[in-house]
Amino acid sequence: METANVTQYIANFADGCTAGYKFFDFTSESSASVLLRGRAYGTLKIAVDDETCKTVCGEIPVRIYTEKWTELCGTVRIPAGVHSMYFKYEGSGWADFAAFEWKPLALSESVKRSTVD
């Protein structure tokens, strides 16, 4: 994820803050990356179609103490289809939230081998 040209971000993302984004078309399980900086110790919960984030499909542990943009990753299990996405921070401290990215999970080598045989 590009860190050199960050000009816009959500500042002071603290305990209980939620950010929502619409709409994304998912076809498979994904990894999620977020770009944060600040002084935070907690969890970034990820939910689909639920701005209260009571039904969580993934979490990213947040353990940062830096002024440099830092990429953190986690796995999310999102049902196929078009969904709105919500991020909710629970923990102490604060973080500036610059970006996020979804990437399909690659098959492991053992899975690849077993499907070829």
C-alpha cells in the first residue's frame, strides 16, 4: 500500500469510532489491509452491511506507537456479493486511518498440490 502520498485521512479514530464505505463486490475470502499511524492498542473490527459492527466478519489487531504510516493486515470472511463495509475501533489510544485494501487469499501450496494430483 502506498504511504508516500497520504493527504487525506480520518484523524483521531478512537474507541467506538466507526467508518463505513459503500459498495464492494466480493467473490471470495479476502485479506484486509489498513494504513494507520498513531498510538493505539486494540482491535479494528470489520463488518458487512452492519454499521453497528455486531456481526463481525474479521478483525485486525492494532498495536502501533508511531507517526509513520503502518500497514496492518487480517483475514475477513465475506459472503459473495455486493456489500457495504464498516470498520470499528475498540481499544485504547487513537489512530489516523488513511486507507484500506482487499486482496483475495491465495491457495496454499498444499492445497494447490492436492487439487492437481
